[in-house]
Amino acid sequence: MIRLRPMVALALVLAFAPASAREKEPPHSDAYREGQRALDDQNWSEASRVFGKIAAARGDETDAALYWKAYADQKRGAKKESLEGLRQLQTSYPQSAWVDDAKALEMEVRDGKTARTAASTDDEELKLYAVDALMQMEPAKAVPILEQLLAGNASLRLKKKALFVLSQSDSSRAREILVRTAKTGQPMELRVEAVRTLGIAGDPADIAALATIAKDPGAPEEIRSAVVEAYQIAGRTEALAGIASSDPDPKIRRRAIEALGANGDLPALRQLWATEKDPALRSKLLESFGVAGDTEMLAKVARESTDSRIRRKAIEGLGISGDSGPTLRRLYTELTDPDDKRKVVESLMVQGDAKALIEMFRAEKDREMKKIILQQLSVMDDPEIMQLLNDVLGEKP
């Protein structure tokens, strides 16, 4: 029998996440991914333009591009263009895997009907229950069925559930399938899910498999980013620190730094600060100090750095840290650069510390700085601010 492991609740959330039409896509060109990003940002006009250009090229991605252009056109209110694109897809590519989706979208564009019929929804739910039932079977019987499902044309939602069930098995074959899917599975979303599943399971063998993937220079950025996320889930800060310090891709190093901040690993972040030279990554480190609540390090950088950008980034980090109000107030009196002091005022506003700003306003002698403090107070909601404004208006010129 396949038995549940720890962190089942989190894994279930991932396994049962609703599938969308775009989840069925295989990896595509850079232009196609640009269109996907536009869809994710709900920039419908840009998505229509990008996918229209891909469709016009009449390459391997034309049928998918026609569908997504029609989808974007529908979202931006261009019903006629959407229907024309869907009709072109169905006429020119009758064997395409996108035809069923096109027909469903056409119904929705014409009269608002939902993209999936009740029958297809019921069928999908029944299959999910069947996959779930395999958890009660002996691995020798269940694993081959799950492997076959992953290799077939099942929906991404079903395949994700199959990965989850495999992750609950102690079978070595189940582990092999998970690792293989993480390395070579299709589509890309399934590989990402397999990597996350290995992180959630958290066994030493799973973490070792993730290390192999992380060190593979040929692994796509999406997969290596998923490894960083999996390490974060598993609390493997040592592995994250290794990626943050030595990975050849600055994007991956940046994500690892973010994960270290989220996991609150102050020693690792401080060690990276001592060795990192890249300005962009040093800036990301300061953000992570803020997320991790390392007010001592941020205050030290704000006081000692000769780089004004770094000083102000450190002050911003204090703004997102908890319990840094007293530190910010001390910095305000210690710093001499007006722009540094302005950043302190902004950070106190971010923290909602109206009391500190009011006290600073009353103590400040410089008129320009008083104006800056008053400007920040004007967007805050505190009854003492009205009293301060009354006092200011009542002062003699």
C-alpha cells in the first residue's frame, strides 16, 4: 500500500490545482513565451499582437498561436477577430490538439457558454478518483499504471495527481519515475511539478536528485528555478547558499538569495554579502536582509557604505523589516545626506509609524525636511496628524 508522507496537505493543494487550457502547452519559442507572459499580465492587446505574428509565420506553433490570439481577442472585446481566428484554426488545422479548445472557446465567444461540458468535467473527476484509489494498492500494481498515465495523453491535472501519488510510495521505481519526469518530462509544467514534488517529499534521495538537476547546465531556467523553490520548501538553506554564491546564471542566484531571505538564514546572507561583488545581487541581498528581519546588518550598511545607492537600499530594507522603527529614528539623526534622510522618512511611512514622524517633524529645524515629513504624513491615517496640521496652520509666519 502507498502510504502518505509528511507535508501531505501542501502537496494536495498542488496536486489539485485547477488546470487551464494553457497548462497543456509544451515548451515553445522565445516569442511564444513572450505571448504567454502577456497573457499572464492580462495585456490582451500585446498577447494578440505577439501570437498574431507567430501565427503569420506558419510554423510549428501556428495552431496554438491562433488559439491564443483568439483568446486574447475575446478578452479585449474583439469578438469578430476572435471568431475569425478560431474558424481559421479549425479549417486549416483540423487535426490539431487545439481544435476542441477552439470549439469550446467559439461557443463561449458566441453565447457565453462554458468551455467544458458537464460530461467532460464528470469524466475528469472520475479519473482523479481512480488515480487517488491507486494509493491504496500495492506499489507493484499501482506504479506501472501511474507510469503509463504519465506517458499518455492525460490532462496535466491528472498527471500532477499521478506525481503526487508516486511521491507517497517507498518504491524505488516510483522514485525513478519522479526523477526522470523532473529531468525530461513533457510538458515543461509537468517537469516543474515533478521538481516541486521532490522538494515536498524531502527525502535524502530526493534532495540528491535535485542537486543533480541544479548542477545540470543544460537544464532550462524554469526547471532550475523550480529547484530553488523546492529547496526553499524543504528548508535546504545550505544548498540555496551554494546556488546563490556560485551558479553561473545571475537570475538563478537572485532567486536563491530571495529564498534564503524567506527562510531567514541570516548567516548565509551575511556570508554572501561579504563576498558578492555584483551590484544587482548586492541590492537583492539587502532586500533579503529586510525580509529576514536583519535590522542590525541593514543599519550597519546604511551607516558605513560609501555608495549612496547601497545606503538607500539598506534603508528601504529597514522599512520592510519588523521592529526597525527605533533604528530608523537613530539613523535619521546620524545621517547627513538629505536624500538619505528622505529615504528614512519614506521607510517610516511604509511602516505606518506616524508617531515617530510627528516627533521628527517637531524636532526638525530644516524647513525642507519638515516639508518632506509633512508630505509623507499627509498620506497616513492617524488622528494625531490632524492635530499636527492644526498646530502648523496656527503658527505665526
